[in-house]
Amino acid sequence: LWAKRIFKTKPNRAISEDFKTDVKTIFHHLTKDELIEKMLADHLQESVLSTNTSEKSK
């Protein structure tokens, strides 16, 4: 499951502090639940787009 994979992912220490700060700035006003809902919605949308693209190429 996608969520379990994210849960088990270790933090990437190679990501620059500037990049982390930029991302945190964008999401700072969201609650944890709001962020999870948005990430899930985005993931599902990407899955649908990926599925539609795969079917069209057959």
C-alpha cells in the first residue's frame, strides 16, 4: 500500500535545508489531516491519469 511505503521511508538527509524550508513554507498553514487528504487526492489523481495513459497506449 502506498501509505505504508511512505511510513517506512527514512528521511533523506541529502535534501538541502533550503528546499525543505521552501516546502514547509508552502504547507505551513495546513493541518496534518489536511496535508494527508491533499497528498492522497493527488496520489489518486496521478493513479487515474497513469491508468488512462496506459490504456490509451495499448
